[in-house]
Amino acid sequence: MGSDRKFLVINPNSSARMTEDIRKTVDTADISADVICMEKSPEVLETFADYTVAGCNMLRYIENNDPFLKKYSGVLIACYGDPGLYPLKERLDIPVIGIAEASMSMALLSSHKFSIIAAVPKAKAMMENMVSQYGLNGRLASVEALDCPILEFMKAPEKLVSAVEESLERAFLHGAETAIYGCAGMTMLRDMNFSHRVSILDPVSAGLYQLEALVKSGINMSRAGLYQKEVM
Amino acid sequence: MGSDRKFLVINPNSSARMTEDIRKTVDTADISADVICMEKSPEVLETFADYTVAGCNMLRYIENNDPFLKKYSGVLIACYGDPGLYPLKERLDIPVIGIAEASMSMALLSSHKFSIIAAVPKAKAMMENMVSQYGLNGRLASVEALDCPILEFMKAPEKLVSAVEESLERAFLHGAETAIYGCAGMTMLRDMNFSHRVSILDPVSAGLYQLEALVKSGINMSRAGLYQKEVM
Amino acid sequence: MGSDRKFLVINPNSSARMTEDIRKTVDTADISADVICMEKSPEVLETFADYTVAGCNMLRYIENNDPFLKKYSGVLIACYGDPGLYPLKERLDIPVIGIAEASMSMALLSSHKFSIIAAVPKAKAMMENMVSQYGLNGRLASVEALDCPILEFMKAPEKLVSAVEESLERAFLHGAETAIYGCAGMTMLRDMNFSHRVSILDPVSAGLYQLEALVKSGINMSRAGLYQKEVM
Amino acid sequence: MGSDRKFLVINPNSSARMTEDIRKTVDTADISADVICMEKSPEVLETFADYTVAGCNMLRYIENNDPFLKKYSGVLIACYGDPGLYPLKERLDIPVIGIAEASMSMALLSSHKFSIIAAVPKAKAMMENMVSQYGLNGRLASVEALDCPILEFMKAPEKLVSAVEESLERAFLHGAETAIYGCAGMTMLRDMNFSHRVSILDPVSAGLYQLEALVKSGINMSRAGLYQKEVM
Amino acid sequence: MGSDRKFLVINPNSSARMTEDIRKTVDTADISADVICMEKSPEVLETFADYTVAGCNMLRYIENNDPFLKKYSGVLIACYGDPGLYPLKERLDIPVIGIAEASMSMALLSSHKFSIIAAVPKAKAMMENMVSQYGLNGRLASVEALDCPILEFMKAPEKLVSAVEESLERAFLHGAETAIYGCAGMTMLRDMNFSHRVSILDPVSAGLYQLEALVKSGINMSRAGLYQKEVM
Amino acid sequence: MGSDRKFLVINPNSSARMTEDIRKTVDTADISADVICMEKSPEVLETFADYTVAGCNMLRYIENNDPFLKKYSGVLIACYGDPGLYPLKERLDIPVIGIAEASMSMALLSSHKFSIIAAVPKAKAMMENMVSQYGLNGRLASVEALDCPILEFMKAPEKLVSAVEESLERAFLHGAETAIYGCAGMTMLRDMNFSHRVSILDPVSAGLYQLEALVKSGINMSRAGLYQKEVM
């Protein structure tokens, strides 16, 4: 890149396999970044309890690694629930974004309505809640659940491929124009071509490029309101 | 009460003073409950980082106190940001509610529009975000910030009283019919009478009675969707 | 209860059978209340004309029974359309709530999205309109119509049971986590256990306990704005 | 008009003066219509109790005057709260509209955002609630209260004029492009010219012409859903 | 009509056939109007590119025909995408409305929820976007696509009739009470009776009568805000 | 950049001065792009008529320059009203974004609520309408008008600077965390530092980087739904 800009990509879970898949996406992209995972977090994050633990681990990590973090220009949280997003935006002096918010921001530009492909029904409810918190219901076509836990499809990618294929048509019938993979683990399908007119968006790639855009713009997390660092 | 129903009230911060004030409200109410605080949490919770730590502490607490918790019929989280609410709803086998969601639920019945009285501008943004996540924007008149950090007004209650007084008129001008104290610490004003036609609601009392209503109804946290315990 | 708190439960229609079923729910609950019906109202309330007549009857009733009403601490209107709710909130000096608003308030605490089980398609449209007026669309999963008029299912409860069973699955597919019986008459199913992960909420019980919570909190109908008694 | 089309305009209150003012507006318009009032209703309608009584009176009126009503092609309810609107739409075999819904429908065509000029603060809350029920919040700029009860300004029209003048600027600052008189009684200002760039809309005239448009189109109240006559 | 009021109806495309069908609707209605089409526009308008060209043609037309336009009291744009609506509202000194906005305004009075019958899936997305821009999502049941391009059904009206028939039931299942033809070309079905309880609304007739209502009311496009003619 | 990626930046108006300012922003950014303007468009775009003409000019331009456009990887429309956005997204085979939608997408990542700084009150109404069409009202704090036409402040940048300064405080009081310059011409303030805690975002820079992010992601305009090229 010719720039000395470097990002930190945090996989908030402890799966070596998923961390590796995220690293491959980083390598494919024209982005300089380190990828780490949170070793004390669960292997996959599927519940609010998992998110809470992962959020806490990330918060502790940044508090303990202050000098180390100085070399980074931005942080990407690579889990589709955006765990720990608000506290990290609040705490760090550099831009922090999550792959969920980043991929939705990008989908707004490629389409009017997007769907999210979630692993399981519980994730569907969790993502609808998140989209509502982000105030983006007006652009959401649907969340489509694959009925397949993350760990299982990581073992059987071909099963995932056919489940995604079917979900694209359901998303289309709900009005989707773009479908976003609702899990960092699905980044392994990054280069897969599905012959459906609904576009597919890998949130890890989207997150990397959105972070780069933000950093190049010189925009940091606003210190007015929600992400204010200290009270008053 | 004649019933053997007992609740657990968790103050997610470590302030002995605030815990004591909450306990006084519990004593005044006709409710049997134990009040505990999270000793490893910050003294007041004012940032997302504070919420994350407090959420994690509560989660660890319930995981370590399984037998002890068996004697309770329900849990009330007594902090107006509802920290740790979703993971605790998900994990525990008994009803769990937060004072923010509970007081809003009650305000829906006493008025068409409610305002929340927040301590500081950052809290205003945090509460607007929470109300949006709860899908209740259509009933929110405003969040009014007092421009006074929680610790300060705990030291100078008379300052708090006059700040609340002024905020009631601002809330009224924004269309509020009921104003909710946006901090568990304000429960110390529980019996204060303000001569304003906007009604005032103490969220700790509201939370206790809403929890009792829920438990008497025999309704538990739904296990479909958002609060599903396990994936699939 | 040890308290001298007593409520008035008004069934706005004239059905002795439905009044009896409501009374049974009151008896089961740990609540002291009188149950009356409006003898000049239609036997069931299924149209806006029915609601108008019932609302008028209730208004006349409270105007003619001022001294008698003094012994009550609160009023529950037990019809899922909440007929006469706003004028009674406005007129009476004690808290007045309807079973529709009360059950939705409670469902907000047990789940993110709720569905309402309505008797017939017209009721479905009426309830969607009501939810919109209450500003709660963001929490509504769906209104499911049973295609069975109230009078008919009162004669054939077993038909109602199987219709409800089917509607639970439809509600779940629409994202519901809690389903509310959309008719006071369905309170006769109060103790029925349906083996579906969507929770069921009886609005008469919910209304009784929500009214109790409100009264214990010492909160009355706000006199600012919508429920102001007199003009200026 | 050359047509034998005739409308019935119902003033739901009992004010002879207001009925007369409405009749003058009808005469000015190129519309054939009878104007009646409900003699057993209050002189002005300012509370939900007033609306309930007026709605009941109108319902009884149409039930008792079936043959008489046969000569009309449509009904206009001339009170800005649209009392009795839904039951009359449901019951009558001809189009029924209210001046509130009709004037908003027209304002949608002349501007992006409209404000309503209400007499008093309570009316402001009532109208915001009505706009929300009609699903038109996205087009509402504000409801501006004049702080002057209807009866008073009917006695002192010059006071009304200056209050309206001031409210136009407030409405403009809230983003209004059109302001609607929020009371049938204000139709007496029908021909008044205010030198403000916010347009003014008299809801009685708007209602008459919208009713004519509907009737000429041959469109009746839909019998699917909300205004279905009978259940199933 | 006895009045010297005359309207200009602009078919923004160049189809002689569709212009003729629109003229027939005008003749049937009791309205005095000239119907013109834009000869340099595409034969049908199905894309945003088509809309842009048509909008530009109409703008140029009104700029070149200033004296000629003086004889009209209002303008109706007769294409369901309302192309060129905002610039014409802004520029002309007389009321200008589009058949899409006008028919929705009318449907608000005959029903709580309406559906739009669109020719093809792309039109469905375009109309949902338009309804969102108009802030009327709360009243929209659905947009139903017929999967039949406009030109094709103009050649085979019987095919259109059966496609409309099927779409009415789909609209009903989505909660529609009124269905609006989402294309000026469908005005040829103006007098067709479909035996479905969902009402049907021809937007060309609705537009003519709504324009008449607006003009009779003496209301022009507001010059505050969106349709302001000049800047400052 | 080391890449042969090149963008086309279209200034839809004919101002040489504004085109030059945009070019300077492009040069400052690490982006390879040609900047052109539409010579037959008005000097500034302030009305819907201006937008229509500009949109038509851009459409004609891309139709006449097909081979020339082949060398670009993406197009940025550099006017804050996003004129011609939908038709160009629909027509071109490469990603097309507008600076309004792009800057809002970026503001979603740096803050919860953003304000837009518009030149004049009419622009305020136009932008509120646009934000509503984009479904982003939930994230909009306010549009602040400077009461200064574009041409004037281009002549007196110091006047613009002080007007922006004042608007930042108004935006903050409306809850804004980030303020976006609502005019491509304001890009000349790109490097100006305002000492206010509300962040400022230059939409031209944001647009360039968001376009780069989109193109690097390999995401094109979706061909399902709104931006479908041909009908069926």
C-alpha cells in the first residue's frame, strides 16, 4: 500500500480456524493488518452470555496493551453481533468499527434493501434487535436463518453452500437486493460465486475497506454524545 | 405478603450508598427481596466500559451462585442502563427484568408520552439509543440531562432536587406526561413531592412491582427467539 | 393480601358466561376485585359500533356510581379492544388500564416480539390499528386470526384449543416470542398448557397484576397531556 | 352542480353557533349538503368523554334515521377529533369521512409537512395521538396549541386571529409548510388572509371537497379489514 | 360543470394508446381537462432513466408553454411513479399533483391499509421506495407485482384481468383493504368489476377528483419548505 | 496507489470554481480520479428543477460516452442532493454513489446521530425528504440551515466559516455527534479545524473513500430490485 497504516482485526472468539479464515480474507484484501483472537472467549459466540464475555475480554485486552495498540490506525471487530463495539469505540483513541455495522453501511450503497444470512433462529432474533438498535429497519428486507449452528457448517462447508443458496431465494422474495453473510466464519465463502441476482457481501472484507475509508478520511469516533470518553 | 416469593435485586455497581438507598426503597415497598451489589464493579456506571464490566460481573456471579439463586423467584437489575439484561434473561431460569425496561412498561400505562431524566449529556445519548433498541421511540417525549454527574448529586441531594424541578418543565414542553428518574441513585427522591402536573416515576419501585406482576402471572422469559438459552 | 386494596373489573359486554370466566381468573389470582358487566352492551364486542356503545355505557356507569366507586383503588377494562379506555382514564381519580395495553406492557418484559391471537380477520385489522395507536409496532410480530367468531368458540372450547395451537406456530414463524390471547373470553384457557416454545399470556391475569403494580407504585394517570381532566 | 348528489354534514356537538359557521362554509363551497348537529352532545368537544358521548349520539342517530339517510351520497363528520369516525364508516352504506383525516389527506398534496393548530395543550396531545393512529407521523411537523379554549375564542375571534398568526411562525420553525385549523369552529376564519408563507387549510372545506372526490370516484369504504360490517 | 375550471393532464410517456385510455377516463369523469403526452419520452416508463427523461421533458414543456398553461387551474401527472412531480410543483403557479400521491391520499380515506398493484418486480421496489419517501409505510399493506411488463398487458388485457384477480387475494392476505392500480395504463380496467372484498381504486380517476378538490379549496402548493420557488 | 483503479467524479453543476475545489479535495486524497462538470447545468443546484436538468445532463453524458467510461472503476456524483443517482446506478456497469448517501453511510460508523449543514431553509426541507427516502430518519439529529445561498458563501468563505461554527452548536443541542457539510462547495473547508466536539465530515472526501471501499470489495450495484437494469 505504500502507507504505514496498519489495522488490528480482533476475532472476539477463540476459534483458531475462524481466525485463520479471517486472516486469509485480510491477506486477499490489499490491507495491512494483524489478526488476533481472544483466547479466553468461547470458540463460537452464539448467545448474549458469549457476547458479554467476549466484550469483557476485548476491553481487558485493550486496557492491558496500551503501548502495543499505538501502532494501529484502526480496529475492526470481526464478529457479526458487534460484541464490545460501543465500549471499544468509547475507549480507544482510534476508529473502531464492527463488521455488522460496516457491512450494513456498505449495503446501503449497493442496494435499497438488504438481508442478513444468520446461522440459526436465535441469531435471527439477535440480528433483528441489532438492526433496530442501529435504526436501519427501513432498509432491512429480512434476516434469513440457515438452521445450522456455526460449528457444524465450519465442519461441512458444502452444507453451508447449499443452505446459503436456498436462503438467497428466500431473501429475494422478502425484497432483498443484497445479502450479507451474518457470521465472520462465512468469510470462507468469500470467493464463492452464487448465480443469483441478489448480490452477496462478505462482512469481513466490507469491514476492512470501510475502516480504511474512515481512517483515510481522518474521521475519528465522535466525542459528543454516545461515544464520549468521560462524563462531563 | 403471606407468600414465600423472594426476589434478588442486583445493584450492578459497587456503591454502598446507592445499594443502601435501593434497599430502603425495597423496604418501603411491600416486597420481600435481597439487595446485593457487585463489589468489583465501578462505584457508578456511566460509560459503556462500565456497563461491560458490570455485565460481566453479574454473569460470573450467577454462574458461581447457582444453588444460592434457587431461592429467588425473580431478579431485578437496578441500574438505568439495564446492563447485563439480555445475558441474564437468557441464562437464568427465573424472570429477569431491568429497571429501565420495567419503568417504561409502567409509564405506558399512566401516560401516552414519557421523558427520562438523565444525569449527564452522555447518558442522554445512551438512553435514546436504549429506547430505540426497545422500539419505544413512539412513546418517548425526550431525555432531559441534568448536567450533574451521579456522584456529585449523591453528595448534594438538594442540588439534585432543584435540577429535577427544572427538568420537569422542560420535559413538559417536550410533551412528557410522566417523567422517569433515569438513575437508580435517584430512588432516594422516591417520596419527594414535586408540584408539577407531569407525574414522576421511581424506576426501582416500578421494577419491583413489575417483577412481582410478572412472577404472579407465571410468565417466564420466552425461550423462543432472543432469549433462547441454547442454539437449536 | 393483608391489604384493603380492591379493584373493579369491568367486562364491557353483557355476556354472563364471559363475566363468569373473568371472575374465575380473578379468583385464581391473589387479587381482591369485583367483576361487573355492562348489561346494556351487546353480548360480544366485535365491531367499532359495539365498542362505541360499550364505551358509552361504561362512561355513564361511572358517572352514575360515583360514591360506589370510591371503594376501589383501580379499574381494569376487560375487553381486548380497550373500549372506553381513554375517557375512563381521563375521568376517574384512580388508575384505569385496559387488558390490551396491560398485556402488551407485560409482554415487553418477557420477550422482544409478541403476537396477538385474534378471533377473526376484522379483529386482526382492529388490533393492528390499536397497536399502531399505542406506538408499539416495533415490538409486534403479527396478529394471528383464528377465523372463529367469539360466540362460536365459547360454545366449542376444544375447537378454540386446536385453533390456538395452530396459530402459535404461525406466530413463531412471524417472529413471535410471546403470544397474547386477544380476547377476554379466551381467559378460560388460562391454565391450558400448550407445548410450544412461544409463551402464552392471558391478558386478564396480566391486567390484574399490572394494575396492582401501578397502584402499589402510587402512580396515577398523568394529568398532563392526553388524560388531562379539564381543558386548561 | 347539476348533480343530485347531496351530503350530510354532522357537527357532533350541540353548538348552534358552530353549526351555523359550518353551514356558511358549506354555502360558500359549491356543494349541496345538509348540516345537522347532535343536540344531546356537549356544546364543545374537548375531552375523550365528550368524544365518546358524541360518537354514541351519532351512532344512535344513524340507526334511527335509516330511511332519511337514503337521500345522501356521503357523510362528513365536522369535528377535528374525528369522533365516531370508525363506527360510522363501518355502519353506513355510503362514504363517511372526518374533517381531520380529510384535511391531512389534502395537506399531503400541497406540502411535505403539515402542522395542526390546536386550541389547548390537551388537544395537542389528543391530535398527536390521532396522527400516530393514522400512521402519518412522518408528515407531521408539529401540533401548535393556542392556549385558548374553543368557547373563549368563539367569543373573541380577534383574539383567535392574533393567536393563529403567532402559531404560524412557530409551525414554520418546526418545519411546517401547511397549517391546518384543528377545530371545526375555526372555519369562521375560512376567508381570512394571513400574510405568512405557510399555507392555511380549513378542514371543513377540505372535508367537503374530499368527500365529493371520493363519491365521484365511486369508491366506498372498503369492506375488507377495519371497516368490515359484520364479523365473518 | 358550469365552471370554467380546466385541468391539464400530462401523460409523461409517448404512448398514443395509453394517452387515449387516459382521455377516456377523463371523458367519463365529470371533469374538463386536456390530455397531452410527451412525444419525446419513451413509450412506457419503467426505469429511473425513463423517469429522468420524462421529468426533463415535462419541465422543458412547461417552460416553453407559459402562456398556454395560463388557461389551466391545475395539472395532473398521469404516471404511477410521479415522475417530475417535485420540480413541477415547485415551478408552476397552479396546483400540481401526481396520480400516485393522489390515489394514496384517497385510499387513506376508504381504508386503513392499501396495496399497490405493480406491473413487474422492479416496479415493486420503485414503489416501495416512493411510499417510503412519502412517509406512508404505516398505511401500506404491500406492493403486488403482476410479473407482466406494461406493453405486454396493453396488448393482452384479458391476461391483465386474470393477473389482477390473483393479486387481489395476495393483497388481502397481506392486509390490504384497498388496492390501487399502480400504472396509468391500467385505467382501461376502470369499469371492470372484480368480485373481491378488497376495493379497487383507479389512480387516474382519483387524481382528477383530488385535483378538483384541491383547486376548489383554493389551496396551492405551499411556498414554504420543499416546494419553495426560489432560494431565499 | 499502485493500482490502475481510476474513478470519475461528476460535479453535476457547471461551476468551474466548485469543480476546482472538488478537484483539490481529490488531489489531497490518495485517490486517482478525473473530475468533470456538466457544462449545460446551472451554476449551482438549489431547486428540484435544477436537479432534474442536472440528472438529465448526466444521463445523456453517460449515454454518449460509453467507450470513454470504460476506463473507470466507479463514479461519484458530487452534489449533496444526489441528483441523478438512481438512474446512474441503474444504467452504468460500475458502482455509482452520491456524496450524500456516502457521507451518511460513513457518519453511521463514527457516531449514533448526525446532522447535515444545509445552505438555506429550502435545502433543509429537501434534505429531510432525502433522508426519509433513504430510511435513515432514526439516525438524523437535524438539518441545520445556514441561511446563506451557495453562491454567496463561495464569494465570502469567512462568512461561511462563522455560520458553520454557529450551526455546530445548534446541531449539538439537537443531539448531533457528527455534522456533515450539506454541499459539495463546502469541501473548500476540508482542512478547517473547528474547535467543537461535534465531528465534521466533508462529503466529497467521504464519497471518494466510500467508493474506493465499495470497488475494492468487488461489490457492484445489485441487479435485483431497485437498480435492476431492464424490466424482467
